[in-house]
Amino acid sequence: MARILGSLSASHVPSIGGAIARGLQQDPYWKPFFDGFHPAQKWLEEQKPDVAVVFSNDHGLNFFLDKMPTFAIGAAPVYSSADEGWGIPVNDAWPGITPLSWHIANHVVAEEFDPVICQEMLIDHAVCLPLACFFEKNGTVKARPVRIVPIGINTVQLPVPSLKRCFEFGRAIGRAIESYPEDLKVVLIGTGGLSHQLEGERAGHLNKEFDKYCMDCLASSHPEQLEKVSTLELIEKAGTAGLEFMNWMTMRGALIGEVHEVSRAYHIPISNTAAAVQVLEAMPRLAQAAE
Ligand code: DHB
Ligand code: FE
């Protein structure tokens, strides 16, 4: 059976792509950010996952404001990137794993979720850059050590799903992965956040205290306590683009059972964003009560 090893989460600011392309990992502005990935890279070298299920929000490559699915599941053989207009290099493609994508899709629909299933899907900076930071070791390794299943969550345009709904969708995905018959090692990746707002009067808004609270809750035995944070409260506390925390919440839903926090990094700011990296390892479930 497939086994979930743990989760990796990271912010996905586009300028990270420019920093990788220019080799700025040791630059004083960037060093604290890139150093935050070292424990995750070490953990990945030990764990050697086969597959990454990546929870993120599309920024316009697949869906625009006129057609915005609440939840999307990638079921493509390969995921290419494209020019998003940020002036950063276009990333190489990542391979998919369509049997697992369809298994997840069938399972979550049977659990009464209604995602759009995408047999063609582009991946933007929200998928490519965290994958590069976790797997490419300073952008120098171009091998693709994992196949991916991208999961899209509408964090962009109201109405967005509640944190409760995201968590429960994640739970269904976690159950789907754990019921996949092949012996695959799966890592979950949540991208975006933490607090940031890119437009309007509150552009530049950051909230260190709330970000810490969110990461503490995710690392605890009761991440569902975050369900009490309403969408408007999340916008108020974390900023409009801070809604991307919904990706982390969905990811944590899929990480069923107790977790051990392997590492955490938090650096303010990268561009307009409170940049964070968190690694949670799934604890053996034998002694735990059934879900
Ligand atoms: C920035 C952050 C994002 O999450 C994003 O998608 C685009 C830009 C930023 O801080 O510049
Ligand atoms: Fe974003």
C-alpha cells in the first residue's frame, strides 16, 4: 500500500525563481530563506519519496477569474510550466502518475467532493518553485526524483472554501492515498503563504504572531482547531494572499494521525511575503486510535 511519509510546506514567491537562476543562494537577502530548506533536503535524502502530492493555488495559467474551480486534481502524464510574465525562467516539466491521480479522483468523488479533474494542467511558480527548493539543491540538479499529483485549491477569488472544508478535502485525499495498492512512498507538499497581501491599502501586510499560531497548530495533535478561523478572519489576519494558507491546511488534512515537527524556518520578508518552510513527519500509526 502507499504510505504517506510526511509533509513539506513552503512559500512560493515568484522572485525565488529569479534568485535560483542567478545563483543568489548565498546572497545576504536570500541566504536566510534558502538555508531554511536544508533540513528538508536532508530529510528527503533519508526518506526517498517516490511521489509528491502538491497542494497549491493556480495564479492564472489554468484558471482565470471567469472560470475558477474550488478544487482541481491533476491527472496528466506530464506537467509543463509556462511564462507567467514575472520575467523568470520557465521551469522544466515534472512527470505525473495518472493511475494515482485517478485513484484520488475516484475516491474523493465517492466521498462526495466535486473536484474538476484535469487531464491537461500547467504548473506555475506555486508548484515549480517549492519543488525546485526542496529537490533541486540550489537549482543545479535537474533530475526529477518524484512523480507529482497537483491538487489545486481556489484561494484566489471569493467564494473560497472554508478551512474546515479544505481540511476535510485533505482528509479524503489522505484516505485515498493510503488505500492505493502500490507500495509507493508519498510526500505531501503545501505551498503559498504565509501572511501577505499584494494589493490595496494593506499591501505589505504581514502577521508574524498569526503565522506562528498557524504553524504551531499544524505541528500539534489538533490541527482542526484552525477550522474556527473564518475566511474573513483569515483575510483580516493573514492578508488577502494569506488565504494561500488554505493549501497548507488541505495538505495537513491529508496527513492523518500524529506528526513530529522535523524543522521550521520563518523569514520576513521575501518580496511581500512572510516566507516559511515547515517539515512534519508522520508518526507510526499502529498504537494510535482509528480515525
Ligand atoms: C508574491 C507572493 C505570492 O504568493 C505570489 O503568488 C506572487 C507574488 C510576492 O510576495 O511577491
Ligand atoms: Fe501566490
